[in-house]
Amino acid sequence: MTAFSRRQALLATATLPLAPIMAAPAHAKADPQGRSMPLFHRFALGDFEVTTLLAGTRTTDKPQETFGLNASAEEFAALAAENFLPAEKTQNFFTPVLVNTGAELVLFDTGLSAESTGAALQATGISLDQVDLVVLTHMHGDHIGGLMAADGVTPAYANARYVTGAIEHNHWSAAGNEGFDKNVRPLAEKMTFLDDGGTAAPGISAVLTAGHTPGHMAYRIESAGQQLMLTADCCNHFVFSLQRPDWEVRFDADKAMGAATRKAVFGMLAAERIPFIGYHMPFPGVGYVEAKGEGFRFVPQSYQHLIEG
């Protein structure tokens, strides 16, 4: 009988055929599923629960024609490159906000349509008819477009009452605007009108922030010693309008006032270190600002609102 050393045994094993292993079928690769984003983001603010809703997002071309009317092409491209953004395209987000105060459900703005905002609400487990109060920051179409159901005549929020700024409502009432006349005017009997500092609901107060529109309102939310600001359209882009608040925005009715409002609002938020939600900020839209150079730097929320106490 021939004796094998350990080394000989290992060598013999190494020369065994590998075909059975190589012939094993490969696992099929998964098909691409496409891009995705969550439809909502929810967190606690004191005793309140705040949910940002993704009611739509879209890519648009030529962002300088919207966010930098008085900037040179070179300035605009340089700022975009500095922030790792393309200069020729931008992504826009539409972000209504739902606040559960414990006593009622308060929805700020209604998006482009009841269907898109309703889909985001449904993802949270809330239906449109559960909303108690709808607060309109201003009357642009992407904020009032979801007030009516698909038939165009039935209020989408069947059980809600409505709040908006008096200056804003008065302006658009006389403007002959089709969107306002179709979506807002029929709700006048259910609407309460606020001036600067007015209370929409306990813990929710209006702040006049004119410029984007004549009576544009931001809202301060306060609960159990915590606060944030819903800035709506005070700022329309997290880089171009925050880092360069003097750059003119096409949709600002009064461009000089819009710039002054951006400086005042975000200067206050930076100084007091108050978080904010911007309607057109990158979803989920929640963050902070710090003063930087001639403007501000957007600091997206990370885990601040996940920590209790």
C-alpha cells in the first residue's frame, strides 16, 4: 500500500476537475426599478407632529431664467459648479406641509392638484376629508391647484375651513386670475383672513413676507418650547436664492422686495438657529441656514428631529 504525505494529498485534491463548480447556473440580475423618492417625511416638533408631503417634482431647463435674472451667465455657471449642480437644469419640488396639533390636522398649501397631494397624504394614512384646516401661504397655482377635486367644482377638502392672508386675498380678488377665481373664490364663505402676526390655530402664527406676492405669508410653528418656520416661497432655490439673495427671481412680483424679504427672513433664522421648511427646497424640505458671505448656506436636516427631549 502506498502512503501519501499531507503535501501529496493536498496536491492531489488541487488537481480534481473544477467543471461541476464552473457549470453552476449564474443568478439572474434584477431589472432596474427606476428612480424613487418617498412621498412623505414625518417628525415631532414638541407636542406637534409635522409631515412634509412630496406633491410633485420635475426637471426644468434654463434655471438662470428663473433664479438669476440679474446675474451673468458666468456668475451663474460658477455658483452652480461650486455647489456640484448643473447650470442648464434644475429640479423643482412641491412640498405641502401637514401639522397635527393634537386638536386638528392643518394642511399648508395644496400643491398642483388634489390627486398628487392626496396621494402623498394617503401614504401617511390620512385622507383629504380628515383635514380640518387648510392654510394658504399665497395664491400661485402650485399652492392652490389642489383645492378642488378632479371635477373642478367640488372642494377636495370636504370638511375643512380655510385661512389665508387678507392682503393676498384682496389682491387676487381684483386681479382677474383664472386659477384664483376657479379654486379660491368659491371658498370665501369658509375662509378666515389674517394680518401680520395673526393666529391660524394655537401655536401657528402668520408672518407677512411680501415680495414674492403682495401678501405672501410665512408661518411660525411653536410647540412645547420648539419652533420652526414654514417659509413657503420666500426662497425658491436652496443655492441660487439662498447663497445669492439679491439674484432676481422671475416669479417674484416685486423683485427688490423679494430680495429684502429673503435677507430678513433667513437672517433671522440663521441668527436664532431656527429650522425651516421651504416649499421648493430639495425634499423633504427641512433644514437650517447659516450666514455665509453675501447670503446663506442651506444645511439639510439630518437627525435633529429624531432625538427626543
